[in-house]
Amino acid sequence: MKLFLDACAVIYMIESQQEQGRKTRLLVDEARKSNTQLTISRLSFLECRVLPLKTKNAELLDCYDRFFRLPGLQIVELDVTVIDIATELRANHIGSLRTPDAIQLACAILSGSDQFVTGDKILAAVRDVKVIVV
């Protein structure tokens, strides 16, 4: 089993004390206990690290960097195959997918992830991978 975390899910997990953060942490804890493969895209590095860098929040940046170095965390690199899949997703889901979302979903599909965890309700309409909205 593979669980793909959208960048917003990683942000919720690390920063949020609200329901979305609790749900995401629970999913990740359950995944780690059951040896489920956790997967993210390289795009998440950018999306998660911008605010801590901009605000010079070294402690928060360190939290993200520690997560990105978790043993066994699979990181899907952005390449031509990802871009091709993302392009098809955008073409087939007219009006509902922004480019970063299409890239994240393409990474999940390419990695063979069974579930895609996000906070974006719009992505629940995508049927190419099972979307879990936290």
C-alpha cells in the first residue's frame, strides 16, 4: 500500500492543531505502523519550505527538513513523464485542476500510490487515484 501526501497534507501534519492536522497525523501514524509506503513529490519541498524561509522561521524549516529526510519516504522527482501525466489530467478535468495540483496527482499516479491525501475538496472529483480529503 502507498499513501501519497499532497503538500497541503504535509503542511497540516506539521503546522496545524486543527482537525485537518489531527486527521493527517493519524493517517500518517497508521501508515507508518502498517509499513505503508509514504510518498510525496519534489514539488512539496518548494510548497512547504517557502513560508518558513520567507519568515526566517528556522525551527519550522527544520521540522519540514526532518520530515523530508524520514527513512523510507519516497520522493517522486519531476520529470517529463510527470509533466505528460499532469498535462493529460488538466486536459481531462477542465476547469477543476490547477497546474500544481495536476503535478501532485501525476506524481501519485506515477508512483503507484493507492491513496492521495489532500485538504483540497475539488480534487475529490479526480478518479485516477483514490482521494482522501482531510
